[in-house]
Amino acid sequence: MFKRIATASLVAILIVPAAALGQTRRRSSGSRTSSTATATQRVSQARTAGAQRVADQIKLMTRFVYLLGGVTSGIAAVDEAAKRNEATPELLQRNQQNKATVKTSIQGFREGLDKLEVDFRNQPELQPFYIKLAGSAAGAATAEDQAASNQFDAAGRSLLNVISRLADVLVIMRQ
């Protein structure tokens, strides 16, 4: 009788926990795999979207800086002509419009970079890249201040530094 109870107990001890553990493991490993895959996919999608936004900023700012070179030359030429009283009122008005357009454009870049920094700081998948991105908006703010002081060449150089920083962020994100 003792052998039968011992054998039944031994069988119960071996069978019940193995079945229970087997079911628990199957459930958790399947769930873990799908949640890990989902998390990996979410991180990958967030990184791709973040990298695309950085690339878009680089493209816009590069195009702007390219055009700014010509505009800056024109502004400087008209300012010199105005000092010599050789500029027409229409030319002076157009020059003021060009200055205002440059200032507004740089302000738009600063605002866009502010938003980009906030989004990177607040999105957990992009936080590792925020450290390298931080300061981009400050560089654009410097350019904005320089443009407000009619230092358009210096503003362009400041924007080039911002573009360089953004390119560094993009390189890190693609690794």
C-alpha cells in the first residue's frame, strides 16, 4: 500500500508540474516573441520616421542656404547703392521684402527644429538621438538673431553649422 501511494505521489509530482510548466512556457514564450517583435518593429518605424524628418530638414535648409548666397549678395549690393543714394525706391522696397523673407524663413527653420527637438525628447524610441540633436534649434535661433541684425552672411554660416549637426544625427540614426 505504501508503495502504491508513493508511486502515485511520485507520478502526480512529475506529471502535474511538467504539464503546468509546459503550458505556462508556451504561453509566455509565444507572447514574448510577438511583443518583442512588435516592440522592435515600433522602434524601427519610429527611427525611420525620425530619420526622414531630419533628412527633410537637411534638404530644406541646404536648398535655402544655397539660395541665400545669391540673395545676400543682392541685399548687400542694394544696401551699398542706398548708401550712395543710387537705389530707386522700388529697389529699396524689394530689398526690404527680401530681408523680411529671409528673416521669416530662418524663423520657420528655428520653429521646425524646436518641434523636432521636442518630439525627439518626448518619444522614447528617439531619445537616444536627442542628445546629438539638442542645440540645433539654438543654432537656428542664433541665425535668426543675426538675420534680424542684417548679418545675413553670418546667419548662413550658422545655418551651415545646424545642417552639419543634423547630418551627424542622421548618420547615428542609420547605424
